[in-house]
Amino acid sequence: GDARVRGQTGVLSERRGSYPFIDFRLLNNTTLSGEIGTKKKVKRLLSFQRYFHASRLLRGIVPQASLYLLDEDYLGQARHMLSKVGMWDFDIFLFDRLTNGNSLVTLLCHLFNVHGLIHHFQLDMVMLHRFLVMVQEDYHSQNPYHNAVHAADVTQAMHCYLREPKLASFLTPSDIMLGLLAAAAHDVDHPGVNQPFLIKTKHHLASLYQNVSVLENHHWRSTIGMLRESRLLAHLPKEVTQDIEQQLGSLILATDINRQNEFLIRLKSHLDNQDLRLEDAQDRHFMLQIALKCADICNPCRLWDLSKQWSERVCEEFYRQGDLEQKFELEISPLCNQQKDTIPSIQIGFMTYIVEPLFERWAQFTGDTPLSETMLNHLRRNKAKWRSLLHKQHSSSRSNDHSGQVTGSQEQTLNEEEAP
């Protein structure tokens, strides 16, 4: 049931169509028998998915939304937005509407041109467009959060970070292309559930990657498969494409939230010792990893209206997973219980323990640039707003509690809120 293929470079990739489809019939069987089904079942499932996806492409059938043509007014507004793509207040939701759901393809084509990557690497525009359409299509639009709009948002943030003076003066065209490609594809084919869910339901990807960075490995190998299928880099020397594929993997794997402390400790050590040498390709690659990690979780650092939308979307995805787990009598994962885990409490914890430590170190690296100061200011204001909303929720809850007692879960949330 291994859906991977080995190319000339020796890096395992995954064929298009082998995405982590959550088969609820198999999941239901899992809860009854404790088994996910035989390898033969999984292989048959993947084969059908590959056939369906390939036949759809061969027949020339494209998603219906792409058939609608944009009028000149919409195109003009989209072009105007692209002229300000380096601004931190860039509204990716509006841009996605103006491009009729093609924000990722449109954004990447523009950025590849802006950074001179098409000319430098002698890229074929048709192949580039084909690859980007593959990436955009392989995101699941039904996911509230992990979809192509999130990928476009992360890519726009990555573009902003690549322009930071401390980093920009050392970056090579290869660094820039890797950063943009990794940002665009870092969550490709995300199933809308997390790694623990895949492990406890014995999903085929969990066994394939031995329960280690399961989703990140799948995102990487799927990207390699699409690069090879599109032949975007086929004209480059073998050793160059091999290096690009390996570095893409290193960047995408760095987005695994379970490795957060590993990267923070290393970054703190570099900054404290002042031993970062960006002339060194290895140190540049490490900072690209940090930049991608920042871009991936930058939502709390956006303007409140944008940040709030992302917060609601990610929590909706959590709650959907919790509903699935409840339906199939599985233990509900942390943050996925809509009855106990509120959006404000989830966001305050996320900002306090994940976002703030990373972005404070990033600001230390960049030297408190206007962008870094803006992001930290947004982060503090957004956190204060979530605290205010949480306080209102608690006040409302206490007023409805005739005994005047705070429940155990609320008390725990309040304690966590006040924790340093």
C-alpha cells in the first residue's frame, strides 16, 4: 500500500491523488475491531484515488470555479493589491475573492517574477503555472483553515520576511525560490485533522512515516511528486534538483509544531552567542526555517479583523475533528472540544506559549525593524482583545451560575491565562 515513488534523485515522493483521504467507513471499522483494514484495502483505495484524479485531468475537467471569467474591474483591483504585496496589512481574503479563488497561483506567479526567479532559473511559464495549479488544487477547500488561502497567506508573509534587511542582503536566488516554494506547499493535501488523530485511527500515512512528522513528511513528498510531474525543474542539473528537493524537505519539516522548542533553543543560542554567519549557506538555511515557522503561525500578528478570521477558522477545524472523535467514540483531542475549549482561551494559550517566544526572538534577529515592531504590537493588542472576550465569557457564565461558583475548567483556564 505504499503510494510513494522513487525518482532519479533517490528522494521518495508521493503520486498525486494519494492524499490522506479520511475514509469514514474504515474509521468506523477501526472503532469496532481496532484494525484499519488490510494493506490490500488501502492500496485499492489509493489506486482508485489516483485513477480518479488522473482521469479527471486527462479529460480536461477543471474545478467549476475556474470556468468563471473575471471582469476587468476585478482584475484591476487584484493587480493593484499585488503592487502592495509587501505590506503587512495585505488582505489575503479579499485578494482570494478578487482572483476567484486563485490567490495562491496568482500570488506565486507574481512573486517569482518580482524576485527574478523565472529569468534566473530559466523557468518555463507554462510548466510553472501547471505546477502551481497542482499545488493549489491539492489543498482541500473544505478545510476551514488548512486550505490554499492559508498557503497564500503564509507565502505573502514569507515574502515580507525575505525582504527584511538583515536577511535580504545575503539571500541567493536559490534561497528565495526555496522559501517561496516551501511556504506555498508547506500544508499541501492537509486532511483537516492533526497527527494524533491519524495515529490513533491507524491511518496509512501514520504507519508510512512511523508516527514522526506524519503530515509534514506527506506535504514534502507530495510537493516532490508534483515538481517531478510538472517537470518544472527538469532542465536543471541532477545535483541541483536533488539539493532543492532535500532543502524543501528540511524547510517543510521545520513547521512541525512538535519541534518548536528545538528550533527556539537553537535560535536563542545563536542570538546570545552572536555567531550567526549568514554568508554560510547552513546558517542562511536555518534562518529560512525560522522565517517559515514565523510565517506559518503569523495570524496572531496580523490586524485584528484578519487575525480574528483566522482564529475562528482554525478553531472551527479543531471542533470538526472533535466532533469526528466524539462520533466514533474516540478520546477528544486537546483544543477540539467545543463545549470546553473556547476560541479566546485557545488563542491566548497559543499566543503566550507558541507565538510570543518565537516572534520576540525573530525581532531580536531582525533588529527591531518596523515590520517586527508592527507584528509584536498587533500581537499584544490582539491578545488583550481575546483576554477581554474571555473575561466577558466568564462574567456571563458566572451570572448564569446561581451558586456563584467558578467551574473547575474555568478556574484552570484563568490560571493558565495568568501564567507567565
